Amino acid sequence: MDYIVLGLIVWYCFILFFIRTPLTLLLTGCLRYNISIENEEQVNLRFSRVFMFLFVITLASFFIVSHDTLLSPLPHFLLGMSKPMVFLCIMVFFIVLILVRTFFTKIIGWTIDSSAFMNFLNRTAYDFCILTGFVFIPFLILFFALGNPSGNGVIIAAVATAAAGYLVYAYRCIRIFLSAGFSLFFWILYLCIFEMIPLGVLIHFVAGIQT
């Protein structure tokens, strides 16, 4: 797993040194709605968004695998695999879940003739995932520096960071829906279909691991 840590460090440094401006724009857009609207007009942010989003997925997968209790005991289909293979399986699981979500948002966008609106919602979700991941990084570094990367404290920090990020994201979704002329009913419907169902899948997966 050491080479995965090294890869994440190099990846993180590359982001800070070479695509710091796109990172700043995306993170600022999460905090200010008008900047997120302006970001939609910048085509060069698309690659940076995907690059940073993949970094956050990789980081989350590594955190899950490296923690002593999150994957204990291992589910049956992961038994006998090395830690790098388990890491790869977790990362593939996240990517497939995201691709399925993206596919369905595009289908809904074509169905209601609002592809730009649904794409904006999808990109907003990616941006807030990036924000949550980068906010969590200092906590992760701190717990590793303290020599306790597998304690309950880091899990509490991860849950608190994810919950805070999700609440801000949900509020942003309300503004997007209302600005587009949709009612709160459609916002609730969107959250149930594209947020609650994937969350339910993750909870079911985690519950299956812990039993």
C-alpha cells in the first residue's frame, strides 16, 4: 500500500502546483452561487474537475481500505484478496455507482428537455464531493501524524465532514431548482432518486460488510 500513498501524495502535489486555479474556482463556486454559474461557462474546468474528482474517489477508497475496522470482516467476494486488490475493487465500485448516477441524470435531462439543468446539478454534486474531500485531507494528515489513523476519531471527522458538505450541497440544490423555476417537490424527488438511493446502496454495502 506504500506506493498508493506515494501516488496520492504526488497526485495531491500536482493539483496544488499545476491546477491550483481551477481548484480555487471550484471550491469558491461551492461557497458562492454566482461563481458556480460563471464556472459553467469555462470549458477548461471540465478536465480539472474530473481529475480532482478521481483523486477524491481514490483517497476515499484508500481511507476505507487502510482503516482497520471499516472493512472488518471482509465481505465474501473480497476474501483472499490483497489490500491493493481490495482498494481497486472499492474504487471500481465507486466509479460504477457514479457512472450509473450520471447516466440516469442525463436520461432525465433528455426526457424533460433540460439537459443543461441536469448537467449543472451533476457537476455541482462533483464539486461538493471535491470540496468535502479536500476539507477532510487536513484531518487525515493530522490523525496519521498523531499515529492514530485507524481510531474512531478519524471516522467521526470523516462523517462530520461528509454530513456538513452534504447539507451545504442540499441547500445549493434548492437554489438551483428555484432559480430554474422548479418547485420544492421536484427538488425532493431529485434527492430521493439520485441521492437517497445511492446512499441506501452504500449503507446496504457497509451493513453487509459489518454483519
